[in-house]
Amino acid sequence: MTVYPSLTHALAEALVDVLWFIEGSEDEQMDPDGAVKVLEGIAHLVSKLPSDQRSELIDLLGTMAEGEVDPARREFLEGFPEGFGLLEDAD
């Protein structure tokens, strides 16, 4: 059983797991239009987080990427902030 340092960390892990699954799904596993809607919905949601929460999520994703042994998943984690709109309004 994995123990997470916070609820936020556990939820970030769960979110990444779901999005990683969707990203890697073949058309036979998941409707492509449905997958796009989910991905866009999550991108919209996280892009609207207040800057302190966006920063917290970006930091968590960085920590997760540092500990990731799967190179493809590490790349996904590293690209998450930009790909899901966390950096757009960070200025």
C-alpha cells in the first residue's frame, strides 16, 4: 500500500494515472472523441486553478517525474504542465 504525504499528492497521482491511461489508449479501448473531451476538460479545469494551486501541482508533477522509472511516463509528467495549460497564465 502506497502512503502519500498529502491528499493533494494522492489526487495528483490518481489524475495522472487516469490521463496517462487515456493518452495511451487505442481507439478500440476508448472513443477518441470522448478521450479528447476528457483531456480538454481536465486541461480547462487545471488551467483555472489559482496560481498557488497551479504552482503546487507543478511542483508535485516535478517530484513525480524525478521518481518515475518509466521514461515515457516521465516524459508525460514533464510535459504535463505545458500540455494541460498550467503554464499559460502563470506569468
